[in-house]
Amino acid sequence: MNQGYIETIQQWRQQMEESLRAADGWLTLVGLFWLHPGTNTIGADPANDIVLPAKFAPDQVASIDFTGDQATLHVLPGVAMTVNGQPATTQPLRSDAEPQPDLIRLGDLSLQIIKRSSGYGVRVRNQRHPDREAFGGRHWFPIQAAYRVQATFTPYDPPQPRQITTVLGDVIEELSPGYVSFTLDGQHYQLEASPTRADELFFVFRDLTAGQTTYPAGRFLKAPRPRDGQTILDFNQAYSPPCAFTPFATCSLPPPQNRLSLPIPAGERV
């Protein structure tokens, strides 16, 4: 196996480790609260609608008024809260459905509006979350050249709608750009792609290692955008979804057509 390839995979895995441990990584999540119409109070008091960690915030800090799909922040006097680095008092908030979502900060805490099929919610992060310090690291199978395979991409024209279930039990409809066909262990398989950035393909899949040596719900995999109908599926870069590390993620589950009837002991393991 080419040493340069091994080093590339090792560097990618290190980046995946760093991103998980980052100040805005999945290990910092401490809450997900769904907004209801009207006033949603924020603070460390458990009676609030959005409850902040007790040692990191006063009992009452702010509120979010929510009507339709519009969220407006109201900061209480004397609270040093910022939005996008600027002192905040009263202002509308953009969700992660927008190109530039707003980020609220209060000391080590940050809050952001997310939009999902079940509605709008507020994710709360704590840079000093104990999980961030205690995390023992990702675990990986040995790098194996056999699990780097060439695949043929067949586009849908137009992209085809499909229903996807999330870990929350929500059913969402998305447009798949197409599917890849490949051979592994002498057998032919297909994976249908999820919508993603223009320069890559993205797959949510499950194989027979799930619940044994890999995350039970399945794993994620990215591949380069095809050239002349061809791309590379490198299962050495298969990785666990965010919901493997936090209960506050909203991961998609593999569709039935992406449940492979073979074990793939490559990439991230439990």
C-alpha cells in the first residue's frame, strides 16, 4: 500500500478528531430546545424554556419571541450577550437554514437557531463541557486498500425525491442526485446519494458491522464529485454520525436501499 496514501488517511483522521474536539464541535453540545409560539425564556433556572448550564449563566438572561418562522431575541438589561460578536439587545435571528446563521454568545456558552422538519429549535453549546475534556478519541479500523473502490455514478435527471427518517423520528423529503454502483468482495452493490455540496457526493449507509463493531444506526461517507461518471468510495474514510457523540444531533438514518448486505470493517469503529 502506498505510504503517501496511508499518510493522507491518517491526516484526514486527525482532522476528524480535531473537528470533534473543537470549540464548536459536537462534544460541546449541552442542549436542544424546540421553540414554541410566543415567548421562550432563556436562563439557568430550570423553569425556563431554554435551560442553560447552572454554573455558566444567571437564572434569567433573555427570551426569544417566536411567531411563524420568525425568531426575535430580547436580552435582559445588564446581560453581556452578543450576536455575531456584537453586543445584543433586541434583534431578529437567522437560523441555520440561512446562508449566514446568527451565533449568540454568553461567556463559554453559545446558542444557535436550527430549522428542521419538526420545527425550529435552539442548540446550546458549552466550550467547557466535561465531555470535551473526557473524550477518549475516535477509534478506527486499520487502513485497508481493499476498501478503496472505484464506483460508477448514475445521475437522476431530474433529482429524485425520497423520504428519510431522522434519529428524532421525523420524516423528511430530500432530492437525491443519483446513485453509485461498485463491486466489493466480488459482489455488486449500490448506494444512493444524499443532497450535498457541488464538489462531493454524500452517503448515509449501514452494513453488517452496525451494532457490532460500528455505530448501530449507520455511518457517513463522502466521495469526490464524479469525473466522466467515475468516483472513488474510500470506506477507510467512513465515519460515525454526530448522533454517536451527542443526544442533541438530528442525524439522518440510512434509507432501505443503503443498507448493505455485507460487513465493511473499515473506517470508524466503536
